[in-house]
Amino acid sequence: MNKTFCIAGPVVASKHYCLSLRLNSQELHRLIDEEKYFILHAPRQTGKTTAILNFVQQLNSEGKYIALYINIEPAQAARNDISAGLRSIFSECKGWIRQILGSDSPLYPLILEFSELQNPSGGALGDFLRQASEALSSPLILFVDEIDSLVGDTLISVLRQLRSGYVARPRFFPQSVCLMGVRDVRDYRIWSPEQGVFVLGGSAFNIKAKSLTLANFSPAEVAALYQQHTDATGQAFTPEAIEYAFYLTQGQPWLVNALAQEACFELVTDRSQSITKEVIDRAKEVLILRRDTHLDVLIDRLSEERVRRIIQMIILGEGEGANVSTDDLSYVRDLGLVTQKGMAIANPIYQEIIPRELSLVQQAKLEGLVDRRPFIRADGSLDMRLLLEKFGQFYREQSSAWIEVLEFKEIGPHILLLAFLQRIINGGGSIHREYALGRKRVDLLVVWKNQRIVIELKIRRGEKSVEEGLVQTAGYMGTSQATEGHLVVFDQSPEKSWDEKIFTRQEDVEGKTIAVWGL
């Protein structure tokens, strides 16, 4: 059977190219030997489930312990109905016990008994784990996946039942338990309707010894994964393609696999042709436009208020004095949206998707209002000066009404300009975006045929904004080998009239000619 790159569900070694040893096996063995309860958290589709299923298989083959994995995500639907949640968990346990340990395991008749309970009590899970541990000849090691998919009182109940049995381990309760999810249990703020208060996950599960995470692929691991395809088919990846794939993804496992799957199995199916940087770039565009489930889930997060706060700060680039909530920052980092160090979007693909998504509705509305043809010169080149001039007119006439309906009002001017640009550029060129907290601007690079046009976006914060923007624009023009440069400064002062805000002039800075647009 020919292997492919995995872009849905856990990796199956017989079907997919995969990397082994993504977890520190020695550390896991130590935690289990020391009878610890611990956490494994990482963003979705980074390989947690695959790694742990492989480790469970390894543990069971060694014979010292009996390891069981269960995925309890289906219990999410029960929300605060504890009995319904436990019935769902027991149903899932039944399937996983049969799959991992077999129907001849002593646990199988036991789980059949518990799964038939119509109204399990709030302590039924603890009872099952006590009886299961007692029935086995070796200590039980339990891995619980998607723990943070549970909601409210059901989650609190599960955490407290695990905590309650902790003192009975290893003879009468699992010797070691690993809870797996997107977030660390200490960051849970669980609303309990029954108690009428928020319960912190750390207090409900204060027996946790350690929190582990799963790192993204390194450049060497990306190369090793892609080499498996080369070894199997003879189709090579150029060094530049591998380097560019890592740059675009920063090693995010799903993105690494999705780029290669699109490149090798859709764009270039002739195995005698190498996968080049240009092919990877085309694959990136396909992924962004197609909005696969992984990216759709990412986009859906933008509707959450705490995500919106952080993303808005990053796009504005206002680092000094920014009031960043530690909880909000921890949340978006656990989701994989933001880098673990500093405050920037996690990778260039997400960095491009986010502003595109934020301006998607505006792009659709502009479709009937803006014709791209006037901005294309007779020789096929793009007239960026005319484009920005027309945008200035549109912004003056329409911005108040358009920004008012946006969720991201503070970055409304940026969203409108991005929508306007995307409407004109789509199909003929591309827009590359760079932004991060503390940069105080958004860097845009428009590539159109042989043109490389830099556009810097800034919010006016006094007289120095234009001076700083000119230096920043000149610098970015140099690093991006731009043929043209523009600085757009949005003045949101309510006291000023449009005539005071809107201006156009030309400046020469560090040997670069820059058009300055006040809006």
C-alpha cells in the first residue's frame, strides 16, 4: 500500500509517513515508575494521540504495566449532566478496552457491567477504576485524551474522582494517570452551575506532578519526514522547498503534512519531478483558500473575545504599555495561535489566514463596488498609487459605516485596506503580511508580476508616527528588495476633520522614495 502524509486523525504507520520518538520515552517511564499523575497538553493536530497510542503499545509489550488509552470527547455533549457524561465515558472505555487489551481482558466483563448502568452515580468512574486496578495482575496506567473537551460539572466530577482515588494507587487505583488535551489543567476555569462558581482545574486536580508538551517538528524532522516520501517514490524535495516548508509552518505537524500532501499528491504527481519552493508556495495558497478542518477550527477561534483581544493587539503592534491578560495569552498559546515566546502569530500561514479571514466579508461586499480593471496598466503592471488614491476616497466616504459593524473595530482601518487590496490583487498577485506585538506597524509586501511593492500600515500616535514609519518602510523596502514603497498612516483622532487627516506626499529616506498617505 502506498503511503501518504496524514492530514486527518491519528497517524497509522502502515498508511502514513511518520516520525517516531516525538515524546521523551525515558521521562514518561520515570513518571510512571514514580507513580505520578501528569498532564500532556499541546495544540490540536500536533501528534499527541499518535505518540501516546504508540507509547501505550510499547508499555503493554514490555509487560511491566497494563496501559489503557481512552478518548472521552463524545462525553462533551453531556455538558453538566454528570450521569450522561459517565455513561458516554463508560461506552468509550468499552470500545478502547476491547481494541487495546482485548475482550479476554479482566476489564472487559467489568466495563460491560458499568456501561449498562442507566443512571451512574457521581462516583461511578472512581468505582470502576478501583475495581479495574484490583482485577489486574499488573498496575494500571491510564491515558485520558480530550479531557478538556468536557464541560462544567462533568469535568469537575471526573477530575475529582481521579483525585479521590489517588491515595489508593497502585493496588486499588491506576498507578499513573496522564490527562491529555489542548490546555494545561491549571488553566481551566470551569463554571459549575451546581455550585454557582468558577472552579479552577488546578484545585480540582491538585495531584498533578508535571505538565508535558509536544514540540513542533524541527527543521531536521521536517526533512526526515519528507525524505520518507523520497525513499518510497523517488520524488525529491529540493533543499529550498524543505526550508520554505519549515518557514511557512514553523514545524506545526498538521501544516507540514498538509503542504506535502497537496504538493506531492495533487500538484506534482509525476514522481520524476522534484518538489520545489514554488510548488510549496502553490500548496500554501491552496490550503489557505480551501480552509480544511484544521484551519477552519483556527478561524472559528477568532470569534472568542479573549482570542480577539490578543490578535487585535498583535495586529496593531502596540507593545509599549499593552495590558495583556496572562490568562488570555496562555489560552492563545495553548491553542497554538501565538508563539510560546514573545507575542507573534505562530507561523506565516496562520499569519496570512487571520487577516484574510477578518476581511473576508468586506471583500465580498467590495466585489460589486470595486472593479480591478482600472488599476491594471496597459503593460499589465499594477498602479498602486491609483489604488491607494481610490481607497482613500472610499475610506473617507464609507469607513464609519463599515467599521461600525466589525467585531475587530480597533483594527477596522487595517481590515478595510486589506479587503480592498485583496479584492484587487486576487488572481493576479499575492500579499505577504508581517506583524507582531511591539513592531507598531503591519508590513505588507504585494508581489505582482515583476513588482514588489511595500506598504506599511500605522496608527498615528503623534508626530513621530510618520517619522518612524518612514524609517521602517525604507528598512523593509531594503530587506524585501522592493521596487516601490508606500506608508499609510491612519489618524483616528475624533477632533480632526477629514481635510486635516487626508494628505498625500512623497519623501526620500535612505535612498528610497516613499509615498506617504494620510487617512
